[in-house]
Amino acid sequence: MLSYKTVLAILLVIVALLLAANIYTHASKKRPVEVIPAPALIIGDPNAKVTLVEYGDFHCSSCGEFFRLIEPQIRQSYIDEGKVKIEYRVYPWVSSDSVRAGLAAYCAGDQGKFTLYHDELYRMQGAEDSMVFTAVHLKQLAGQLGLDATAFSACYDSGRYAAKVNHGVAEAQAMGINATPTFLIGGRRVVGAQSFATFKALIDAQL
């Protein structure tokens, strides 16, 4: 006959096995966070031969510098000619303002107005420690730019693209990208608001 201690030990083992099986069952049912498909944030002709990928933050001062000083030259020389497109990837790291602006950019993209909204965000970005991208201002901006304000607000308030923004951050970090703006052109990486000549050389090599 088994002793009381032996029986107790057997019961404890059985309970442990049942708990482990239950934990495994629940774990196996967990699914990764769904990343809702989002429109690509494109500046220029989607069919352009060369793609310049930009990992940017709307509250990043260096990104603002690129927008003001370098991007206009790229647009005039290549994007307006249909040769190059910029694929903007939201990488918000500066502040919560950055996240809100990134979400708003995707909502503007829903209406085919990303470029228009992108440009205005950089014009109004202010200092990195300022909080200009509040929900109220982002929604007002949509209306001022002629977007469907109701649809924009519904998109923004739902947090529809929150997982997409987080996924963009994880993607960049997995690639070892830890600064904005960072650009990818034909497999080459450019970090920071480099000179137009730097971008020109890499773009021309792809044409």
C-alpha cells in the first residue's frame, strides 16, 4: 500500500501536469497583434523606377531640416519628373507628439492626402520639446487641408493604425536603424539630413 506522502506526491505531479497543459493550451490560442493593412505613405508616382525609403519622425528636427533643405531639390529634380518616389515609414521616437502625428499621417493617407498632410506637419513641427501635435490640432489641420474631417476624426479616434505605427518602430529597430531620418536607396543607407549631392549620386546610380 502506498504511503500518504507517496499518494500526495503523485497527486501534486498530476495537478502540475494539468496546469502545464492548461497554460500551453491558452498560450497556443494566443495570436500576434493584428497589424491592419495601411496605405503605403508615398510621395510621388507609385510606379517610379527608384524608391527612396525614409524612416522619419514628424517631430524630429533633423527630419524637418531634410524636408526644408534637401527634399525640395529631390522633388524638383526627380520626383516631379516621375523618376523617384519617397516611401515614408513612420518611426516615432521623440515624444508622444510623434506617435499622434504618425497615426494622423496614416489617416490622411486613407484619403489619398498623405503628401499634403506630411508637408504641413513638418511646417508646423516646432521644437522637439513642444507639444503641437495634439489630437485637436491634428483634426483641425485635416479640415483646413480639405480632408473629410468626419472620416479623419473617426480614423484617428479609433486608433486604427496604432499597431501599424508600433510595427514600423519594431521593423526599423530590427534593421539596426536607431536614428531619424534614415534613408535606404538601392540597398545603401544614408543617416541624417545629408547634402543633396549625396542623394543625387545614389539616385543616379539607380536610374
